[in-house]
Amino acid sequence: MNGFLRYLMGRAVQLLLTLLVVSAATFLLLHMLPGNLPLEMLGRQATPARVRLLARLLGVNLPLATQYTRWLGLLFSPGDLREVLSVTLPTLELLSLGGGAALLTSLGLASLQARLRGSLLDRALGIVAYLFYTLPSFWVGLMLVWLFADMLPWLPATGPRPVPGQDVLSWWLRMILPVATLALATVASWSTLFRAAIEDALRSDYVRTARAKGLSERQVVRRHALRPAALPVITVVGMSLPTMFNNVVAIEIVFSMAGLGSSLVGAIGGLQYGVAGYLVLVIAAVTAVGSLCADTLYAFADPRIQFA
Amino acid sequence: MPRLAAAAPWRRLSGYPLFWTGMGLFCFLLLFAFLGPVFYHRDVDTINVAQSLLPPSWIFPLGTDVLGENELGRLMIGGQVPIWSGLLAAFGATALGGVLGVVGGFGGRIVRSVTMRVADGVLGVPQVVVVLLIESIFGISTWLLVLIFALTAWPLTARLIRAETLALRVTPFVDAARAQGAGQMRLIRRHVLPNLFDALVATFTTQFTNAVLVIAITSFVGAGLGPPWNWATMINANQDALLSGQWWLIVLPGLLFALLVVSVYLMAEAVRAAFNPQAQMSGRRGSPA
């Protein structure tokens, strides 16, 4: 276990380094914004003396490194943290529910395809999955709204809203379409990769042994091929987080949900660059922590990995 | 690719029906988006609320959109940005990733680990987020979008190319060439690069799909930031038409995105199959999928 801890520490250090680089890049980008901040803040009341005073208060003439550390310090003020957390949680809910639904669907699909490989159904499923991969997620979301909220008025067209006292049933109902959209956008690429992983496992010696001792194809896939194939699955899921986030931004807009993506779009639309930079950092942190979790899980799941 | 058999892949390629399907689709989209507007541009850019959301007619085969503009004409122009910037972004990302992948596989120990650490870091940041932030600061330009995509998407290609390069590095034929005194550059040019062709084409397709989708998403959510408009901004502008009965204003631009991606995919898969001596496709069924 000692080696495992050391591995985790190494990964955590790497994570911090990545975040430091991302934050520095974001800070520099924001710094490149055109315009004289004190002058614009004062507007019509600007006099040279006032501009100088405000410039000193804001610290815009300080060395870049000092400004950066000040900015970093501001990010951790309790009020801002609470506000950011309130938009991070809905996004995490969407990500985990969508990811979970995509995982179950694509594993089921992939093992079905692997069992029926070469058949017409296998090919048809592959083509349908590929088509969903090529369609923009926001378009798929709009289509789902059109079908299941407009033509068949079964489900609400918008995602859950951050209203206090919202009942649980309505929350789940409102989550169905956004989660389905994210899952559809993700299933396509996952099921293809999972299918390849299962097929690799099916070609292995131990599967031939399992077949030779007379197990049914279903048992072979379920008990012998699925487990080793789960390892690449963990990696793929971890690596898909940035792509899923791309879709989350679109989905939060389509279903007018509160979250990191819609807040970012709102901040940019409202020219609140400081908020936008903050949100980008949080998003980078979420994906980085996600991939760290995936790597840790991988290390646990693969008995061959030794932490020497 | 062996030199003697240089003509064979092209001959094989021309025998694949799916290649011609992809080629046909792609050429259709090219003509539709770039030649079409030259001849057909009635009311494409004239806002006229009086004729908003007209049903299809002889004058407007696909009706008009919310602002009363000719939907068919706008669909044509709306394809330009996804096609050219998608291709350019994918080429940029593939080229950059290819170079850095070979460097990451062939370089010394420090070079190798630095390229991969940088790749890991870049890969972790969602592209839509980066594009939105940078565009909001420097203003929207399609060139900028292409540049950002290439600079953020290369690790995907670099990882694969690096893995392939590392595997090629220890193959007997590379060893043999090295033993004959071939220099590093010659090894890479004559023995490694030709064998990376398949992987490069494969990642190009992935990059193109991702580029088109990233362009689509950023255009869709960032529609308030301004031009250049394309199929995605059209979907955003006409969203409400979906509920008032003009569904085609939303359905068609989305399907055109898929058509574009599929056409490039079909061509690329056929090229891969034709140039890969191990994977022969039967000429008749010609299924690269």
C-alpha cells in the first residue's frame, strides 16, 4: 500500500502543476484584455489623480507575478467558493448521471455486439451508434425535446432549476432528457471502443479455454471477456471527460440548466471576464480530478500493476 | 508503401463503392456550400420580418427562417465555415500531433517525457471552454478558431503516433536499417513515416469529427458573440420554430453536419483500407466500417 500512496502523491503533484499552468495561462489571457481598467471603471468621473489612485488600489501597475498571486488568493475567498460550488454541483450531477447511463448502455451494447459479431444486427447497431457520434449533441437534445416534450408531451422540456423545495420526482423527470442527450452523445464512441476491447479479450487464450470447457457464448462474454475488457474502459471513461464537458456546455444551454457550462456562457455574454476565468479553472480542476480518479481506479482494478 | 506497387493502392481505392459514396457526398457538399451561393442568393441576407417562417414554396423551396430569409440559400452559405475550418483545423492538429508524436517516440528521454506531460495537460482541458474564453477576449474569427483547435487537439494524435513510433522503433527492419548506418532522419523518413500513414489517416478522421463538433457547439452556445454564422448558429436562431411547426429549419442543418462528417469518414476509411496491405477489402462489398 505504501507504493500506492506514493503513486497517488505523484499524480496529485502532477495535478497541481497542471492546474498551476492552466491558472497562469488563464491569468495571462485575462491580462491581455484590451483597455485601461481604472479609466473604464471611473468612466465620466475620471481625473488623472483618481485614475492613479484606483490603479494603485487595484494593483494594475504591480509586477505581473504579484498580480497573479493576488488573483489566485482572491479565488479562494469563501463567498466566491460557495457561489462556484452552487453551479458546480448541478454539472457534476449531469456528468455522473449521463456518464453512468452511457457506461451501462455502451457496455450492454458492446457485449451484445460482441456476441452477435458479424451479424446484420451487429453492423446496424454499429452504424446507428456512429451516426449519433457525428450529430451535434445540442441538435440531439433539441430533437429529444421536440419528440418527447412537444409531439408527445411526456417530459418537461427544461432541466431542473435551482429552486429550493423542488420535489424529488420533478427533479428526476427534468433530468431525463438532458441525461439522455449526454448519454447518446457519449455511447457512440464508448461502445465502439468497448466492443474492440471485448473482441481482443475474446481472442485470448483463456477465452479459448473457457469455450473448450463448454461454456455458452453468453457465459464466455459475461464472465471471461467482460472483466479484462473493463480495464481499457476505465481509461477511456477518464479520457472522455473533456469531450463530455464540451457536450455539457451545449446541453446546459439547450435545457436552460444551472451549471458550470451555462454560467461560463453567461459570464462571457455579460463580459464578466474574471468570472469566466474562474469558471475555466474550476472546469479544468474537475476534469483533472476526474482523470486522477480514473487512473486510481485503474490501478486498483488491474492486479498486475505493482506499486514498487 | 512499397515503391513498386505504388499504383496498386489507387487501383484498389477506385474499386471501393463506399469511397465513391463518400467522395460523391463530399463533392456535393462542396458544390452546395461554395458554388451554390454564387448562382443562388435570393434573399439570403435581407431581413424581412413580413415574410418570416413562410412554408416551402416555389420561390423559397425550404421556406424562410425566423427573420424572413431564404432558408435554402442560407443552408448553402452556412456550410462554408464547417467545411473549410473543419478541414484546416483537423489538418493542423494532425500535422502538429504527428510531428510531436514522432519526436515523443524518437527523441531522448527528457524530450519524450516532456512532450507527453505537456500532451496530458493540454488534453485535460475541454476545447469548447478554451475556445469560448479566447474568442470572448480576442473576438471571433474562424482563423483563430482553427488555431485554437489545432493547439488544443494535437495530443490525441500525438499519443497514438507516439505509441506506433515506439513500436516501430524496435522492429527488425528498423534495426537492420540502423545497422546499415542509416541516420536518425533517414530512419524516420524512409522507415517510420510510411508506416505511420494508416494511423495518421485514422486520427485525421477523428480530429475532423471533433473539430466540426467543437465548431458546432461553440457557434451554437456563443451565438450572441456574432458572426461567422453557420449551420449551428442557424439552429440556435430558429430553435423556437421547432415548436411552431417549421421543424425542417432545425432538422436539416443538424443532418448536414452529420453528412459532412460521414462523407470524410467514408473516404478516409477507404483510403486506409486501400493503402494497408494487410487489410484487404473485397472490392464488391467494400465495407471499410
